[in-house]
Amino acid sequence: MTPFLDLPSDLTDRLARHAASTSLREFWSPHLPGESRIPAAVLMPLIRRDDQWHLIYTLRSSLLHDHSGQVSFPGGSREPQDRDIIATALRESQEEIGLNPQSVTVLGCLADMDMVTRFKVTPVVGVCEWPTGLTINPDEVDRVFSIPIDWLADKHNHYSRVLTHNGMDIEAVYFKPYDGETVWGATAMMTVALLDLFDRAP
């Protein structure tokens, strides 16, 4: 496996093409005609740590209603004061983990993902200054951790697993445990989509 010493120089263009040409659905969930979706966003924070790129993840608080106790990216629903969906991702990241929006350079967005919880989530990809101070909101997040891109990109570290949801067999992406946590489901799908852009030739 070739180490990711640097991000692809055209990653912004690759993200724009992905957002324009691809549709993502959590567990390939059915989208009924006329069904409304709640706009939301997550930030996929890239940091340079120990001479390699990492992605930051959060462990959602067990107190939350949706996806409690699961690994996720910081994010949430769009609010009226958000000028756009990128502002949503940055605001939510600041509220959840204390990440200063001014420390984030946004590169672009992956394609929107339709969630089984009826949210339409936009994954926003950004490079964060590191090290930087973080303050966890315990009402929303139990912990923050990072995983090296090289480890995530190793195909031996992720696999598909069939689950049953609402009477249907669905295929979900799982990563092997890292630092005691398991990335799976929608968060894993977003991760794989970003990794595919790293691998793809210009």
C-alpha cells in the first residue's frame, strides 16, 4: 500500500465531481416519492498528525435520540441562521467538539446522503490546523479520536456485513475496531467514498 504523504492536488475538483454525479443512501434505504428530507451536514475533519493524515471521529453520547453511542463525524441539522450547508457543518463541529471554524479550510463536499432517519446529510471535507484545542460537549459527544488514512485505506481493515432493517436484508460497511471503536454504517460509507477519491487517478 502506498502511503498518503500528501492529499491529491486536485481533491477539490474530485469532490465537486462526486457531489454533482453521485447519490448516497444509508443502507440503500428506500426513498419514497414526495418524502421530505431534513437538511443536515457533517464535517469530515482531516488533520496532519505524526507525519500522516488522519480523520477525526466522535463517539456520540448515549443520551442522544438518533445513533446514540455510535461513531460519527461532528454535525447536525441545518438551522435558520446558517448561510449554507457548509456553515451548518462548521457550526455543529464548534458546538460538539469546540473546533474553531477559522481553523478549518473547507475543500468541498461529498454527495448528499439520504439517511434512514429521514435526514439528507451533506459530508463536508475540511483540513484542520493541528494541534488545536478541542472542548467536548458531553451532552452530544462522549469522546473524540482520530484514525490514520493509511489504516482506513487498507482493504484488510474494512468489510461488508448483511443486516436486517425494517424486514429487508441490507449490506452495511464496517471497519475493524480501532482505538476501541468501530466505524460502520453511514459514517463508514462516507469514509470509503472519500478514500475512493484519494485513490482515483486524475
